[in-house]
Amino acid sequence: DYIYIIMSSSMLTTNGILDLIESEGIKSGRHVKQPTLQITNIRRVPANALTDVYWAILSDGTNSIEVVISTHLSHLVQSG
């Protein structure tokens, strides 16, 4: 199952993906404000008989990254 969303790149945070990656970890010392990113794809992957896992591709207009959406947030994906 795929969901595609289109958004103007001028609304996205320039280098938001790189900023998030570089600020990862307690010892980085960097604080990144919440960037505006685009979800370019969401994919459902059955984890077991009771649970689905969702993978998403996030983009800042230049860079992209594939992430796993926490299972406790699955209801947000399912509700749209």
C-alpha cells in the first residue's frame, strides 16, 4: 500500500534531514527546531498476524531518508 503526497518545496526546511541526522544523539550538543518535511511515501509491512509496521520516506526537497514509524503511532497513519 502506497500513499503519495505532493507539497511545494519552498515550504520545506532546507537541509532539514541533514540537520536532524547531525543532531541525533545526546552528546551532539545541537538542537534543531522542528523542520517542515514532506512524507513522500508510506509503506505498510506486516510484522506479524496482529501488527503492521509502517515505513516512510521523508524529504526536505533535496535530501531524503527512510524511517520506521513507531508502532504506537500506527493509528495516525491508519486514520490518514
